[in-house]
Amino acid sequence: MKNQPFLRRLGFAAAGLRFAAANERSFRSQLGLGLCLLVALALLRPPAVWWALCLLASGLVFTAEMINTGLEQALDRLHPEQHDGIRIAKDCAAGAVLLASMTALGIGALTVLAATGAI
């Protein structure tokens, strides 16, 4: 499957996004929060740098969730039974999503404070 044309590779990526949106409750929740973020940014009108930081943080949360989803799917397929090593790998991937989410939340809070003149 290497060296496929660009549009075909783009189709693979879109299929992954569709799978996550259809099958992962966390991803759907994050999509909803992403829409709330866009509304909040539009209402608060912070400087462009805060938009960039919020969008970057949000993108990292989505990226971590997609990697977590892919890892879970692969590991569950390859080794459906319980195994400590697989549990640890899946827990670490979920922890990465949590860290990215906490970072995004912190950036969002700072954005609100900056936009309202509190800092």
C-alpha cells in the first residue's frame, strides 16, 4: 500500500476520521468541544496568537485521540485476550490524550483570561 497517489492517501485519512467519529464517543465529544471552542473564539475575539494556540492545542487533542484509536484497534485485533503489556500500551495512549486535553484546557483558560483583560 506504499506510494499511493495523494488523493487515495487522503481517502485513507478521511476513512480513519469517519471511523473515529462513528465509533469513538470521546472523539465525538471532542468534536463538540471543538465547535464550542470556535464559537467562544468568535465571541471573545482574542488576538490571532491566542486563536493559533487554541487551534494548535485542539488539533493535538484530535491527533492524540486518532493515534489512541488506531493503537486500540490494532492491539485488540492482534491480541484480543487480556494482557498486561497491551493494557499498559493502551493506558499510555489514553494518558497521552488526557495530557493533550489538559494542555488544551489550560490554553483555553488563559485565552479567556487574556481576552477579558484579566491577564
